[in-house]
Amino acid sequence: MIDLSQDGVSAEHVLQALHFPRGRRHTSFALYAMREGVPFRRLRLLESEISCESEADVKYSARFTVLDDPAVDWRQDGLRLEMRVLVDGKTLSYPFPPLRAVNVSDAPDGAGRVQIEAKDETVLLECSCVGDGLFLPAGTRYVPYIEETLARAGFQNTFIEAYDAAIACDREDWGPQTSLLLFLNELLAEIGYRSLEPTASGLLRATRFMPVSKGNAITYRSGKEGIVIAGTRRIQDYACRPNRFIGYVSSPDTSSLRYEWCNTDPASPTSPHRGGGRIITAVRKYGHIADEESLQTAVLRWAAEVEQEVETVLLQTPPMPHHEVGETVLLDCAVCSGLFYEAGWRIADRVMTHKLRRCSFD
């Protein structure tokens, strides 16, 4: 979650300004062409749409319609979308992650307009391959190797959370045509990390997977003091789902690892308590996992994802600038309440649509 405090204005005060004080909010969007990390042209923005898919390899994508600007090199220059909020006479700017144009075409109506399809800068890793002769010897430490690989690919502004795990055996698992982004995300998964995600500041980061908690949740309410737009949809899936999860790693080159977790929460709709006492077992073999702790994290993550599939909520609010990837959202609405994982969001036509999956059944 992005810290909304800025220029001496507290986060709470910014939120108040975003919640229609006296029936109005003052927000706008601006799009800049970026050269060498610096904005050098403000584009005439006619239409915009930006979305984030938490489970996608490339998290952010966008579509813009702008007046063409011959000074902009669409191949060389980047893009930065900002949301602006007027608070007590101050205009505060909240950028979204840097973007790269992947397709630029003339608008159907012409008139000097161009349509831009853009993605965040991890698209450069997706389009690049690992190349020839990729060999990782036993003892290669995951985090330094990932950092060095990103630096060689031109990504200097990175943060990979520290973890002292090493590859257990010589590895030649990846063909030369393997996407560099896929390769790095697979290494991150082996140590129990979330996949690479860009931030608004341009940082490319990866951190260990952590269970969802209320401590850093974004709260939305309906009613007079709330910001939720009418039309919330709740989708419940009653398909049979496992409640006993077994993950293991078996390799002739490394010691075998096994971890088992059972969902015994009586409030969970997938638990034996809610399913007539039935225990439904699922087993997953992992090709490579760094250590026992990483295997435990992988199995718990798998179990959480299965449970989240039970209930999905589509929620609409006005555009909000503090969402990143996979946020925790606390709902207090007439249709449903509780703690949710944000699988994705989209801002278009002055509306922000959130796709939420329930992660707490208390």
C-alpha cells in the first residue's frame, strides 16, 4: 500500500479529501513521457485506463488515447501516469509504476490522436530470454544471483528481500528460449517469495510471501460515510475443495522434503467441520524448493489460494491512488464484510473496479 502522506499533509487527511467532503472530490490524471527517468513532455490525455493483475507475470497494463507529440520517441521513452488530488489548496501527485509503450497506432477518428497500449517495465524481462549456456552450480545463493541477473538486464533500482538460501544441486533446468521473467519468478518461488513487482517509485522488488492480515489493510465502507459505489457483486463457488495439503520435493540430488497442512478452522467453508467431517487430500510435487521453510511457505500459499476461490467480490469505488499489487482489503458493506485479498483492480471512466477474494471467514 502506498503511503498517501505528502507535502506535510497526513494520509488520513488525504483519505478524507478522497471521500467526497461536502459532496465533492477534486482529482485528475496526467500522463508524462519520460526520458532517462525524467518527465520531459506532458501528453494531452484524452482517455485512460490502467489495471493491475496480481497473479500475472507482468502486473500492470494500460491503454491511453493522446494527441500525438512528434517530440516523443515511443520506442525509447517511457510513460508515467499520475493521479492528482487537491487537498487544502495543495495539489498532491501520486504516480503509478513506470510504463513502456508496446503498441502505438493512429486512433480510428484520426485528428492527430494516437492510441497507446502499455505495460510495466517487467515486460522487458518477459521479452528477453535467458540465452545460451545457463548453468547454476550447487551453492549459488538465490538472492545475490537474482540481483546480479537483474542488474545485467539493466535493472539497477531493485530490492530483493534478504534470505540466505542456496541452490542445492547443479541446475540446467531452463532452455535458452526461457523468458527471463519466468526464470527469475521461478527462482523466487523456490524460496517462498512473491513474484517480481514494480512500485510507483520505479523500484523492482520481491519479498517473502506473508499471510494476509488486518494490520495493513485498505478499508472500504458503504453508507453515508463510505466510498463504495452501488453495484457490488458477490460470487460464491460451492465446488468441492481440498482441506488437507501435502507438498513434497523428491530428487536424487537432494534430500527429500515433505510438509503437510490441514485446514481445521471451523469457520472456513472448506474445512472438514463444514463439510460433514470429510477430509479431502491434495498432493503437489515441487520440482525444486530451497529448504524446508520455503516448502512450508509454498504449501501454505497454495492452501490460501484454494480457500480464496470460494468467494469473489467485485467492488466499485472512485479511483484511489494507494493500491499496489495484492493488497489486503477490509470491507464493511451491506452485501458482504470481512478481509479480502485483492486479485486485481482497474481504473477507467472515473471508476475503480476491485476484484477481491475472501481470505477470512471469522
